[in-house]
Amino acid sequence: MKQLIIFIGLPAGGKTSTAYKLAEKISKSKVIEVDRIKKRISGSVFGKNDAERELWFKEINRQIKEGLKKCDCIIIDEGFFARKYLNKILKGVEDLKKTIVEINYDIEEHIRRNKQRDGASGPVRKMYNLWNNVSADEKILSGIKINDKTLSVEDIIKIIYNHLTN
């Protein structure tokens, strides 16, 4: 059965690392890094306007459909929080099984991790503010929520894998 696993959450939560480790465990899977697509199209992870963001959505959607020709599982490392954006990304593949994995800790933990990784905290605060401005009915409901910062990537993989196989 073909499926999508979609990682959401603030920057520096471990979404990318976890996505690639999970892909190693699931045969015939592919990871789509949304930040790479955004940076290639916009030069940053923040779009300048709606037209630019529409280019993101079209490219992500194209990569999903292309990936499904060869793979049974597409793992999307994204970060978008609003349901309307997710719907644009998933246009034409709505009937696939989807698992949403949210990895979010307290804001200070994300800032600490982002400073270690990139030496900056600005993107985390900006995304945190965006997240808090999305209404509850517009937020994506996660099937798996990870908020224990003491869990290792391997522990998170076990949680996700158990969820997928039960």
C-alpha cells in the first residue's frame, strides 16, 4: 500500500534526521526535503509572496507524484503548519494513507538546537510566531506527536514504525 508520512514542526526539532533514518527502515521509500525546494525557488524558507509559494506547492506535489511511481512510501520533511498548505501539496494524492508526525518541543529547546546547527535563532522565533497565529481549526492534526526532547532519533523511529505497523 502506498503511503505518505509527513513531518511537521518547528526548525531544529530533528525532522530531517528522523525522516532519513525512517527511510532506511522502510523499503522503497523516498524523502522529500521541502526546505531544499523552498531555498532553490525562493532563496530562503520564507516565500516573498503567494505566487512564489504556489511554485513550492507545485514542485512538492510534482515530486510526490513522481516518487510514487517508484516508491511505496514518500516521507515529506516539511514544517508547514496550516491545513490549506498541506492540501495544496497533496492535491491529486488525497486518497493515499497519510501519517502526520509532529515533532515539537518547547521554544527554548528549538532555539538551543538551531543555534548549535546554524548559529541563529531568528528562523525558529519567526516560525514559532507563525505557528501561534494559525487558528486551531487551520492547524494540521498530527497522528503522532513527539514532544519529549529526551527521546533519541532511534526512539522516535520506533514510535513511528510501531504506529505504521499496527
